[in-house]
Amino acid sequence: MMIFSKSVTIYGNAEVGNKTKVTLMNYKKFLVNAFLISLILTGCIKMNTSEIRDVKIYTQVKDDWVEQTLSKMTLEEKAGQMVFPNVNGIYMSDDSPEFKRIEYLVKEKKVGGLIFFVSDLYEQVVLTNKMQRLAKIPLLVAADFEHGITMRIEGATPFPNIMALGAVDDTNLTYRMAQIIAKEGRALGVHQNYAPVADVNNNPNNPIINTRSFGESPELVARHSNAFLRGLQDGGMIATSKHFPGHGNTSIDSHLDLPVLKSNLDELELMELYPFKENIKNGVMSIMVGHLAVPAIEGDTGIPASLSKKIITDLLKNQLDFNGLIVTDALNMHGITNYYSTAKATIEAIKAGHDCILFPDNPVETIDAIINAVKNGEITEERINYSVRKILLTKKWAGLDKERFIDIDKISSIVGIEKHLELAKLISRKSITLLKNENNLIPLSKNQLTKFAHIIVVDSRNDNDGEFFRRTLKSKIPDINFTRVLMNSGEVDYESAIENSLNSDVIIISVYSKVRAYQGTLGINDKQKELIKKIIGLKKPTILISHGNPYVIGEFPNVTAYINNYGDTKFSELAVAEALFGEIDIEGKSPVSIPGANFKIGDGIKIKRVSK
């Protein structure tokens, strides 16, 4: 429900001479609307939160439950409401130290909610219900479901990484995917998603965004982040655009240190800020502010965006007119902890304009810091009330005033159902992007006389990386030979890779390179790169598949064929295997340009399927 309707005008079109008169009908409409507005503004009419599906809830609703709850809260309880600690939804006994920690934060410190990280599906639900039972005020539960529940919990619908949506470039599919994420998440008791990622990945060397972004074009990112946030909020889940004012053009992982966004004001306006401005216009309910320095706004102070009043209050709230819930990125990240104590970061974040403090190293110290800041006059209690009222309104929007518990019996009829899986398969298939295909090497033939080698090169020490795709290829080519080369592989593996390549007719190289928090770098090591160059140098038909980082071909431009599938989620792996053998159409378009290989945004070779 909008107060100011575009259909209501004061001045009609009936003309007398050169003057425009007010028509009787429009005048009556004006009087009625003016009367309604006055009632709403004076609090005589309370607007139903269920009628508002976006950020307008924070400016157009005065709610009895919110006001009554707030009026009964102590300062200590208000301080707790602003803090959201981390939790893993795994089995824990009621007397375990971890359960006792969470119980204390919920029952005694009155935290506003919980953020779930890697979890087991039913264990998370059981723990959530236990904590909701202990909470005086219902908990607002959140998680990073950037590309779906499986980012944190196995068993849900395995959607592809976000950049795959940029490669498909169909906002209807993006909307439908987000709506399913919302439905599955709400079925598990999660109310807020720290997504969409509205960062523009215009730095190929960014070690932490990469395939978490929709792409390199601010327009593309804006289109799809808008579709994503609408899907979430229409599905009953709070969307959170991140990482304001933009983390895409940085070269440091903020989990490790403070990145610097070197864009000037004009560049910020045209590139980084553009998706966020569009998200705000489209009613996003929440925005997460990143830990990154922005010299164009803060000069050489080194103040992170997440602690900057100029960036949060002056830019985000005042200039961009954002009235929704503002949350910090995790305060345990070294981009903050290297320079600020927990207490100092907390107070500066609130002064800057934040409503919610996420994942501090020490939640108790954080809550106590807020209480002490009010008592010593550094922050007014009215300032705390302002944020707590928004938090309570968010809980009201999520329906927590009426029902806080999860119906476990309904989960299996919502999460990971066939209808959802079919959409994940469709998006994954449509995202497969073929950028190079010399001599029409793809689609491959399953001719039994052809000898295949599969070389898996992984940017980790994990033997399981690439295993699902290896088994998938093996099911299509039973006699295929494979070698896996990890970051810590010895000479035996390197020699095996060369030997298998020499003894083959066609070589398939799978590169697993993806962003990982606290890793600090992106990509395989130099020895692995030299191996790939040696294999390509054998002058045999060679297909390079990037199961993640789309920029891989930039270092191997002489390969015969190159495919991106943007990640190693289940259906992305199945889709690229299908694409190799012509079992599906190949139709993806690159959402990024690739230096070193002369590919630009929108490039992609289309091939029709040749077999079932």
C-alpha cells in the first residue's frame, strides 16, 4: 500500500480559457487521500505490515506490537536486540559449552537474532526452535544464502553460483530462483538473507567476490540484484544488498585486512553505487555495509565504510534516501579487528548509522559496550530506540509476533522438492558458456576408439574437489584416465598427468579455482599453471573447463576449447558434462570480459544439442 498514489492528482485536465481547473472527481480524491494521510501520520490508522512487501514498512507503519514491546524493554534488552552472534546448526548436547554459550546470549543477553553458518538441516531447525522457546522477544534468524540454502546446508536445492545467473541473463529465472530460496529458507526458520550480492566484479583479481557477483556490468548487476531481491521479499524473506558501497573493484579479502576501493567519485557513481541505487528504488529492505576504505569519500583517514558516518548516514541514508535496516558485515573480520577493538568498532558502527551488529568476536562485550555508551552519554537511548524499533518492525514483517516456531513436519514438502530441482537444472544448463571451440571439438564423440584423459587441477589440498565431476565423466566414458593435481601434490601426480595426456587422443582439463574466505588469493599455483601449459603444448585437442573462476583462460589462450560453468554445484557439474557431449544446448553468455584472451561481456558460442 502506497500513501502517495501516482493515480491521484490535484489538478485535472479540464481547461477554461488558459487556466486549468481542479475537476470535481480529482478534488474529492485529493480530500479523501489527504484525510487518510493525516490519520496515518497521526497514528490513528495502523497500516498492516502484511500489505507492505518492501522497505516502506520502516516509514509508513506504526505498529502496536512494536511500540508496546519497545516501551517495556530495558536498556540492556535494547542493546541485546542490536547484536546478532554466529551459530553452527550442528548437534550439540544441552550441557555442551557451545549450547550454553548460545543459550546465555539468547536467554540472558537478549540478542536480537542468530546468524547460521555451516549447518545440518534438521539440527539447525531443532536448535532454532529451542532458542526461540528461550527468547523473550522472537529471534530474527539470518544466513548467507547467496545462491541458495546449499551455500550453508546440504539437502536443499543446489542452485548454481550467482555469476551463472549473469551468464543466463534472464531476470525471470533469477526472480524464480530467489523466490524458491525464500520459501526453502523460511521453511527452515530463516527470515533474513544476506543477499543479493550487488558488487560489480570489475576486477578480475578480486580474491573474494568473483563468481559471487552477477558480473562486470553495473546494469546487469542491477537488473539481476533487483530481480533477486524482489523474489526474496515476495517469498517472505528479507533481502540484504551487499557490500555497500561496492566490493568488486578491490584486491584484498576483507576477512584478512582492509581493502581499498580506489575509484574516484565519478567512477563510484557510475559503477559501484549504481546497483545499490537501483536496489533502493526497488524497495530492498536491508543493506550490508562492507569493510573497505573509500578514499574518494573518507580521504586518507583509513576509516572503513562500515564505520564511516559520511558513507552510511550522509551517503546511504541521506543522499540515497535509504530508510531500511542497515547491518554491518561480520565484525570478526580482520579488516576491522586489525585496527579496532570489539567495543570501539561497535560504538563507531552505531554512530555511523548501523542498526545491527553482526558476528562480533565477543557478543557480550559488544552488548556491554552499547549499554556503557548510553550510560556515559556517548550515544543517546533515543538513538538505540531508533534502531530497535526498526528491528522489531522487521520481526513483525516476518510474522514473528504471531509465530516463531518451525513446523518440522512441513520441511520435506518444501525444501529440495522436484519442482525446485528442475529450476536449478534449467538455470545451470542455460549458464554453460563456451568461449572457444577450435575445429568444432565440442560436442565430443563417445567413440570407443577415442582415448580420453581427464586432468583435474585444484586450488586446494582437498582430494574430494572435482570428485563428483570425475565420476560423472567416468559414467559417460568408462575408459577415461584421470589424474588429480592438488596444491600440495608431489612429482608423482605431475608425472602421471603428463603420461596420461601423452597416451590420449583428447584431453579434458578441469580447473577448480574459487573464492574462499581467509584464503587471500585466487587461482592455482605457478607449478600447476606450468603443468597446464605443458599439456597444451602437446598440441593435442584439449578442452579447458573452469569450474569456478571465469578468468582462467586468460593464462591459457592457446587451448583448443574453453568452457565456464561458474562453480562446482551439483547441477552445474552435470550440465557441463552434458554440454561436452552435445546433450543440451549451449547458450550462455560471458558476464565478464577476460583479459589475456580478448573475450568481452556477452561473448559465447551457441551450439544446439545433438543427442539426448
